[in-house]
Amino acid sequence: MKKILLLNPPGNRPYIRDYYCSHIAKGIYYWPGYDLLVLSGILGKEHQIEVLDAIISGMSREDCFRRIKDMDVDVIIFITGSVSWREDFSFLEKVKKEKKALIIASGDFLLFQGSKIMKQFPFLDAVILDFTTRNILDFLDEEGGKNPDNLIIRNGEDIIEGNRSKTKEFEIPIPRHELFPLNKYTLPHLKKHPFASVLTAFGCPYQCLFCPFQQIPFKTRKVENILEEFDYIRSLGIKEIWFRDQTFLANKEHSLKLCKEMIEKNFFFSWSCETRVDLLNKDSLSLMKDAGCHTVMLGVESARQEILDRYKKGIKIDQIKVAFALCKKLKIKTLAHFIIGLPGEDEESQRELIDLAMQIDCDYASFNIASPQIGTTFRDQAISEGWISEKTDIMDSSCSYPLIETKGLSKEKVWMFHQLAVRKFYLRPGFLWKRICRLKSIKEGIILIREGVYFLREIFLPKTGKDD
Ligand code: SF4
């Protein structure tokens, strides 16, 4: 049995690095790193696990280093991402000099550049390419591993990249939710605290060209296995679930079967999920609501059909309007994701995007900045057009200054529209009143005040060309 530390490393900003996405946390919202959560179940049956989330615990690099230095640990598995990887690596390199532990990473850019990165950084012993598989157990058992499927491993001078899983269905040992500081995590739309993160399917079958999931094959989790996790979550007294699927309903039959089971087995969880406007209809949404769904998060991205088509989003503007209206009718709250500054957009289309956010009247809006993430066709385009260099490998789409400018929009304009969108959406008197009326406790009031302070700071503090 090995002593394994699952680590969310410290950072200069509140980085969120999980499930092949990384960005700076918006507002005061934060959730457990999903890779680590799943690994806690897979590894926890055979090994002794400790979890350290240095970001949510507010630990400085020095404090976190001292804490790890005092630990008796054989293996450190950490999450990283293109938002912070150089910072993460310098920390883990220092840890490796102090401890003899194996150092293993999971993160977005490593899916696409893991072997190259391992050659450059000898402190790294392995990279996990699919955190839902058990291959990491074999690797730890054999100290080097004969079968590095779903991993990249170091074997002496060699870097060996294993094959990636091609299964259509999977199951995982139940994640050890209780090892994470669940009371510290929060999201704006939750009905109850604490909440549990649960995966019902991995990857995404769609091909949106700005999203790294265009390259991550889709597989569904066995319904019985999900129900087993529900039983466990319920035994911990947790009543709220956030489904971490990239696209709930991507396999409609599977998702609706799960909803029926939730109703029949009286789980009574309240829950939310990410899905797509073209997958929603009255029947599926009604069933989801009966099963406890209170909020859906939907990618709108742009107000221009030609942009949605260019980036292969596969949805129509009309479908956006119909889906949001349907949610409103069924009293399901909505969060809409938008991208500001995609190539092809111009000042007029960005004003249309802000108007669309008001028109669909979503309950929450997430305005992100076009960011050519590693592993996307958008990045290939950005390099070939000279918008970024191949060396551009640190990026954030949530609240950092734009990286690219195109014929239609300068970086200054992209930033200006981002700030304008946030301001126009969140500072509407009607919106603020709605949020205040919805408050059910003093705790929610405190969260709203903290959220407000954050937004005012983000909106009114000027940025000056660099992410500062
Ligand atoms: S549907 Fe969502 S997760 Fe899937 S590729 Fe498109 S943007 Fe990415």
C-alpha cells in the first residue's frame, strides 16, 4: 500500500484546473478538481489517500511546501492546466528535490503535448491521459508499468505513451467525496450546500472547433454505477449534485434512463448540468425537472449564425431562443456561456451578443474571452494566421486580457466588450432585484455581497494590455 497525495497546487490566482479545462475562477466560485475526485475512488481501494486543495484552503506556496515536506508520502498526483502550468511545475520541481515521491500529473495541455513536456521536465514521472481508467493502479503496482495504456510514463531514458481508451462504456469505484473540503466549495446557482460533483458520461461527441473536447472520445458511465454513487452521496447527507458531464443528454437514452431511475428510487437530489440547446425539448426537460433538475447551463457562444457555423457549434440562433423560452416556461433556471472576440466577430456582432443575453433572459451569464486552447482547431488557425505564436502556452478564457486580435476586433475592443457585457447584464436593476428576492438565508446574502464586491472590482479595475 502506498501513501498517495492528491494535490491541487497553490497558485497566484484562484486557478481551476480540472477535467481538461483550466481557467481563473470567476467570482468566489470554486469546486473540487474532478480528476482528483475520481482518482480518490480508483486509488483509495488499494492505497492510503490524502487530499490537499491548496487553492480553496488559501495556502501560500511556502505553507503548502512546508506541509508536503512534513508528510510521509510515496506518490504525489497533481492537477495542472494551461492557465498555470509553469507556476505549477516550478512548485512541483521544488517538491521533487525535497521528497523522493513519484510525481504524476493530469491536465488539459498534457493530453496533447504530454510526451514533449515529459522530455523537457525530468521531475515528472507520469501523465494520466484518462483519469476514469484503472491503469494508474497497474503503474503504481509495477513501479514503471508494463502496460501504460491511458498514461505516459518515464522508463529510464525513454518516454512511453500508451494507447488511449476506446471503450463506449465505463464504471469507476465510488469517488471519496468526504476526503475533500466540501463545505468550502460553492457555485452561484446551487440550491443546497454542500454539493457533490458526479460524472454520468466522459468526453463529448460534438466537434466545436474552439473546444478541446472535440478530441476527447465520448463514453457513458453504467447507470447502476452512478446509482451506487448516489447511494453513497446520500449516506453522506449531501442533497445537491452538479453533473460534471460536458453535455448531459449527449446520449439521450442514457441520460433519460438515469432521470427515470432517480424518480423511481426517490433520490430527491436537486441538481444542475451542462447541455446543448439543440438537445432540449419539452419531454426531456420535463423529465429532468421531475428528477430534480433546477438549472441547465447552455453554450450560446455567439449571436451570429455564421460564427456558430464557422466553429461547427451545430446549433441555430432560433434553437437558442426556443430552448431558453422552454426552460423559462418549465421554471428551470439557465446559465448561458458566451465567447467574446471569436475571429469573424466585429463591434456590431458583439453588441448583438449582449442584446441576445438580455433577450433570452438567462438567469446567469458567463462571458468568456476567445482563447485558442491547446488541442483545438482554433489554436491551429490562430497560429497559422499569426495571431499567436506556437510558444503561446499560458492562457485563460475567463477573466484575463485577450490574447488575440483579428481584423474585426482589437484586443482593447474585445476587453471593452467583455466588461460591457458583464456590466450591462449584471448591473440591471431588474436582475439585481430578482437575485435579492431569491435569497433564502443570511448565508446566501453574504455570498451575494461577496459576489457583488468581486464583480465591481473586476468591472471597474482597468486592465492594461497584460494580464495583471
Ligand atoms: S458541445 Fe460543448 S463540450 Fe462538446 S465540443 Fe462543443 S463546446 Fe465542447
